[in-house]
Amino acid sequence: MASLGSFCSLSHQYSLFLTLTFLLVKSPTSVTPLSLEDERDTLLLFNQSIFIKSNASGDPLAYPKTASWEPQGQNTSDCCFWDGVECDEQTGHVVGLDLSSSCIYGSINSTSTLFRLVYLRRLNLGDNNFNYSQIPSQMKVFSRLTYLNLSNSQFYGQVPSEISELSHLSSLDLGRLNPLDASFAVDKPLQLKISDLVRLFQNLTALEKLDLSYVNISSTVPDNWGNLSSLTFLNLEGCRLSGLVPFSISQLTKLVYLNLGGNKFSGKIPLWLDKLYNLTTLILYVNYLSDELTFLGLRRNRLQGMIPKWVGDVHSPKLQFLMLSVNSLTGLEQPSMFSVFKNLKILDIDDNKLEGPAPIPPASILKYNLSSNYLNGELSPLFCNLHSVLFLDVSYNNLSGTIPQCLGNFSDSLLALILANNSFKGGIPKTFSKGSRLRLVDLSHNRLEGRLPRSLAYCKMLEGLDLSENHFSDSFPSWLGVLPRLQILTLRENKFFGAIEVLENEFGFPKLQILDLSSNNFTGNLSSEFFQSLNSMKAFDSDQWAYMQSVGKFQCVHHMHTVRKIKFFVPGPSRKPGSMCLYNNVKP
């Protein structure tokens, strides 16, 4: 079999001269297919028209593929073996060009020699920097293309209508990363006229993948999706689309991935989503890929009203992550719907307008966030079935009643218990276990009272304890000094009383950095030994520990009482300040 190099190599310098002359004088709108022997020279001429910059590609594995394209030298006469070049095994024509993440920098237009390669079927220029040049309308000469990727390459301006003439395309990717998370200029997106989008839907009937993420369309979504019956991947994230999600998307029954996020669509959650039986990933705001429909992300939209019953009916068998945060949802169409999610691990409904009692999650739940709603009433005894929960946040509601004692029993699994800013009354659960894994307990801004349960001393992994703005009445909890990881202790605005003392042992709050005892009824002398024990509020200066002096008096924001504040520095490179706040009802 003859070597493909015999087709691609130059016979002498005169042939190169003729080729160059032909390419320069030929009109770009009248393209004649190149002979096999000229395609190598076309690639070399294209390589001469671009620059290589290491920061032109964002992929950490990017490298200049065209660096191996040499006009002379060992093993370089055959362009089909060049990096990124693919040739047809029968004809020898260049049919594929993959220059993605090749550190290419420079402009490209319709006069580029690239458009002489009319036999191309696959073209990938993604993740380069074309310096805000427009996508050339000359793309239409690639009539054989089945794959076109121009993503994340800093093209700018109007997407040419000629793209819709590439009727053999099965994959079209013009998208880019979220401009807020990348180095792209926010004010220079690609733009696509709604009329061209409609034409694209009409003509590119072979499309299986379409990615237009962060292409500025600024319109309602057209309703002619029926022709794209082969589509399995659709990404229209951040396209500034508005209005209702069109019903015709329900005809795309082969869809596996659907991302309409970052557009704040209006209206109710579409009921026709249950028709997309092959869907494994549905994103109306955030990205999350999975093998089965385990994630339903509807965060930060304008959803309002009841969470529809179909969410549970259709997706309950496999769903593990349900994100409904930052909407205007008011309740559940079926009050017990969450109980059918037998595999649900994470449920976020924070920052909504949920009313009534707190919904009961399934026993499989690991994280449950109900904060910042309008919930009221008591926590149901059914919360005692959540033996696996790691994170429970019902803060910023109007929940009342007593805290279920079982939450203390969960301390061997629970990592964070956040019940702040409610109307809970009574005492703290007294059943914290010796194997407690609790890291954070926030019970602030409630109506809790009584003494602190001594079983809190079992919580050896506790890092933060906030009991501020309640009605606790107890002596200073020096016994919490045995907690080896406690960094924050806030007892502000309670009824703690008596002297502030430290235990006479080596476990005197070894990691404490923030201590707030203001607005209590402490009395007696504040001993210097107490300050000496707060080692993590000290500053390390070369070979010795040094204490910062009092920084004077300041006005406390809450009640404008004059207080004395002692500020220290935490040792180590972070130099973060630790602090201690005491109202002047403490006698010095």
C-alpha cells in the first residue's frame, strides 16, 4: 500500500510557490476542493497565520498540537500523522481536525486557508483564544461536517446564519463556561438571532447534541422542537431566555441531558417533564451529571405555588438529590410526598415561602435544609426516625414547642444541628452520647431556658456552640473547657450568673478563639488565670507568646452598652483575631 506521505509531501519549492499563489488570489466564496498533495500545504499555511500562547487555553493539560507540524524533517512528510489531523483511510483526504486546547491565539476570518479543507467531517477548535473575532460565514463550505466544536474559544458577535446550512451536523457546540467563573469578558458573548435559531431547528434535523450555553439569544424559546427528534443532549444555560418552557420540548423523548438553567423562566414547573423517560440529568439552574436521574436541580428560579405531586410520583425510585432553594414555593401539593423518596440523601428547600408544619423527609436523608421559610408549629415526632441525618437546619422560621429529645440521641451521627431564630422553648436535649460527632450546635434566638445539659461535654468533636439570646440560667460552663476542638462559644443575652472561672487542669478551652459572654449576670473578679488559659487567643512572636493589650472600649451594636473588649491573635500564619466580649456588668 502506498504511503499517504506520497500524497501530502511537496516535490519541490516551486510547488509550494504555486500553491501559495493560488490560495491568495482565489475568491474565498468560490472554493475548489484541493488535491491530496495540497492539503498538507494548506495546514502549514494555517499554522503560519496563528500564534501560540500558553494562556490561550484554559485546560491544564493543553499543549500546542501544531508544534509538530513541520515542513521538513524526519517523519513529518505525512500530514496524516500530525497531531490533531485525521485522514480518510481510503482517499487520504483530511477529514478531521482536532485542535482543541492547543494554545492557539489569533483572529480567523473567511479568507483563512482552513476553509480549503472542504472534505472535513469533524472540526474542533474549542478552548483556544480567537481574540473576539467573529465566527466566519465561510463555515458553510464544510457541507460534510457532522461535528463542529467552537466552544470556549472567545469568538464574539453574531453567530452566522450559514451555520444552519450544515445539515449533516450531529453535534454542534458553541457554548462556553459561565463567564462569572472563567476568564471570558462578560460583555462579549456570542449572539444568536431568534430567527436563526428557528432556522437551525428546521434544518439540522440530524442533531444529537446541541450546546449553546451562554450564547445571548434574549428571547422566548421557539416552539418548533419537533424536528430535533434525535436530540439526546441540550444545553441552553445562560442564554437569557424568558417566558414559559415550551411544551414542544416534551417531544424530545431521546433526551438524556437537559440544561435550561440560568435563564429565571416563569410559571409553574412543567408537568410534561414526566414524558422524558430517558432523561438522566435535568438542570434548571445548577450542573450535575449522574448515571440515572438522581439529581433534580431547580434552585434559584421563579417557581411559585405548591411543589407538584408528580415530582414524587415520577422520580421517587432513584432520586437522591432534590434542590429547590431560593424560589417562592409555598408548600407541598401532597403533604407526605417526600416520604416516597426512599433513596433521597440531600433535600434543600431553604429560602422559599413554605408555610405550616415542617415537612417530614424520608429516613434515608443525610442533609435537610429548611431554613428561611415561614414554617410554624412543632417539629413532628416523626423527625425521630431520621437516624442517618448528618445536617439538619430549620433556622429562620417560626417553629415552636420543645426540641425533640431524640435529636440528642442522633449526636453519634449528626454533624450540624441548626435550630436558630425560631420560638423553641424548654430545655436542651439531655441525651448527647459519648460517641457524639457533632461539630456545630446553633440554638440561638429562641426561648430556651434552664441549665445546660452536662452531656454536652461528651461532644468531643464540637467546634461551635451558639446559645445566644435565650433564657438559660446557669453558672459559667467551665466544664466545656474539656472539649478539645471548641473554637466558638457564644452565651450572649441569657441569664448566666456567678463567677467566670477556669478548671484547674490542662484542658482549659485549648482551641477557643471567640468567646461572647455579654448581657448576662456574671459577678465577681475576672481572674488573670482565665486569660492565661486561652492559648488559642494568643499571638506568636518569634520564640515567645505575647498577649495583645486591651483595644479599649467600643459601642456594642445590639443595645449600645459600653463594653470592654479584649482582642488577641490566633497563633500561626493565618493571624486571625480571636475575641472576647464582656459587658461592664462584670466587675473587673
